[in-house]
Amino acid sequence: MNARDDDKSVINLPPRDPEARERAMPAGDEAKNAPGHSIALMSETGTLVPRQLEERRLIHREESVRTQSDAFREIRTRLLWLGGERNFVTMVVPVSPKSGGSFVARNLALAFAFDEAKTSLLIDCNLRYPAQQEALGMARGTEGLINFLEQPSIGIKSIIYETGIPRLRLIPAGSTRENSGEYFSSFRMRAVVDSLRCRYPDRYLFLDGPAIKGSPDARILSELADQVVVVAGYGRDTPAAISQAVASFDTNKVAGVVFNHAP
Ligand SMILES: Nc1ncnc2c1ncn2[C@@H]1O[C@H](COP(=O)(O)OP(=O)(O)O)[C@@H](O)[C@H]1O
Ligand SMILES: [Mg+2]
């Protein structure tokens, strides 16, 4: 794939506006503006206000983070265009650690949840260095994917958590494990992803995966995804490293490269 600026498969994610937090609405106002209802079978408790969302490095609907939320909406539009009618599974992976893969996965899932007709389920599949549990303000030691894969009797529902964001749910990684490839290639993992996708036709799944560089795990995980979004750290990952990373996936699955200006 050509990583050119005029290429529709390349999206530049602008840096955060440092003043944004100050301009964010004060706590309390969001509750009035929050969508009045959520879709069937979802009860929402304790919805976060914009200030809290910004502390968690999450986009929202207010003007203060407009440039970033527009960039995520643009990625959403592209994925929906590529994905067609059916709900799909998107894997988001960084070229190298700290390029912003988890940041993009989280915000992309949120951009889908902006749409009241859709729900998002973010699954932290970085079993070595999980990020979403902490980022979304959940307690350490929360049970997640690994716990379910190792002990299915706990039930899938017990590892799907509310996030404080309407229509966005999280499955944290749970206990950390070194050998994620073995889990990703297991029959059970495929069954989990398939059943989570098929159960609700309006549910979009986002797999936050491990870095591509230096490990086959991201490629193994991509077998479970319909689309792959590669996140390159702007000024961090070289063009050669990005091309090599993209080449490790089935070309039909690669939705594009996001250039992230990580701090
Ligand atoms: N565009 C961005 N704006 C603000 N913070 C960011 C951005 N990209 C990454 N970060 C932050 O940088 C850190 C590393 O990003 P992360 O998404 O965890 O990287 P990766 O998953 O690629 O290892 C996190 O604290 C994340 O919130
Ligand atoms: Mg990550």
C-alpha cells in the first residue's frame, strides 16, 4: 500500500489541542445533553462528562476536541464503507509499542458508539501490555478475556463491562500472559469473537492488538478480524517499518494506516 497523503487509505490524526481541557464543558452540563435513550438491552449508569472523557484521552461531541473527533469519524466512515451492510470486527494495531494503537482503538470504538443505532465492544487483546482497563478507569485485577478463555464457566457476560460511555462496552485483557499467539489461534478465541459479533447485529467489535514489530501475534490476531487498521507513530515509525508492518497482513483486510501524533 502506498502511504501517500492523497491516498484515502491514509489518515492523519492531528495532535491534541493542549488548551482543550480548559475549554471543555464543566461537569454537570453533559448530563442534560446526553442522548435521552440507549438502544435495547443496554442500561447505562454513571455517564462520564466531557472533562472526565478528556482526562481519559477520549473524544466527545463538544467543540474543544473537534479536530480529533472529526478524524475518528473519518476513519469510521471509511470502515463502514469497506465493511458493507453487516457489523464487523476491526483490529487496531500499532507498528511499534507506544505509537498509539490503544489510543486509536479506544477512540475509534467511541466514534462508532456516537451513533445511537450502533454499539461498540472494545476488546483488549494486548495480553502482555494491556492498556484499556487503566485508561477507562477500571480497577486493577478486573477479570477479562484471559480469565474467560481459561475458565469459560465464569460466563462471557461477566467480563463485559460498562465504560461510563453510552453504548461502549469493554472486555479487558484480565490476567496478563506472555504467549498471546496461542490464545489468539485457539478455537475458543474464534468462537468468542464470532458469538460476540453475531449476537447483536448493531454491535461493532474492536480488537486492541499488540505491536506488529517483533512478534507474530498481531498477524495471528488479524485472522479473527475483518478489517485491520495500522497505527504509525508520526516521526516514530520509519516508512520502511510501516510498509513492512502493512505487508504482514492480508492486503484485503488492511483498511488503512493512521498516522498518530503521539505525545
Ligand atoms: N494522539 C494522542 N493524543 C494524546 N495521547 C495519546 C495520543 N496517542 C497516544 N497517546 C497516549 O500515549 C500513550 C501510549 O499510547 P498507546 O495507545 O497506549 O500506545 P500503543 O498501544 O501503541 O502501545 C498512552 O498514554 C496514550 O493515551
Ligand atoms: Mg496498546
